[in-house]
Amino acid sequence: MELENGTGRQRFTPEQIIAKLREVDVLVGRGSTAIEACRQVGIAEQTLYRWRKEYGGLKVYQARRMKNLERENVRLKKLVADLALDKAILQEASPSHRREAIEQVRRALL
């Protein structure tokens, strides 16, 4: 758990989130209301519903894998955006300078 940007807001790992969701489920199963269970666990009721929507039914390893895939997806989207920009720049270059520009890009990538 870490504090986010000094705002006092906590960020939980997927493992911690799943543990808190299970803890709330146990408390509700014992007769507590969702609001009471959230207070005991230390999260807001809205956070509970948001976490259930995102992590409901996932095992710890599945949540970890999902987060890793999300990070990889962001990285790949940035890469595609960079390549699309390079392509647009090359298409705008005059045909006589196009070969020269292509060679410069190839050298930069290697």
C-alpha cells in the first residue's frame, strides 16, 4: 500500500484489493451490512462496488496478470502512436527526400 501524490489516498495492490473484498464478503456473510463491513475494512462503500466490478471473482494470480496486461497494452499503444506519427511525417516529405528520411529513421531505430 502506498500513498498517492501526498493526497492521503491509498493505492492498493491487486492482492490487497482481493483480500479486502474477501474480508468484506465474510463480514457481510456474518450479518454486517455492506456499509459496516466497508468501515471495518477501511474503504469507502463506492470503492467496494468499483473493486467488485473490476476484480469480482478473480483469483490473485488473475488480477496480477490483468494488471500486467494493462501495462503492456499501454506500452504497445504508445509504440503504435509513435510509429503512426513517423509514417505521417514520411508521407508528408517530398518524394526526393523520402528515401533520405527513411534511412535516417532506420538508423535511429537500430
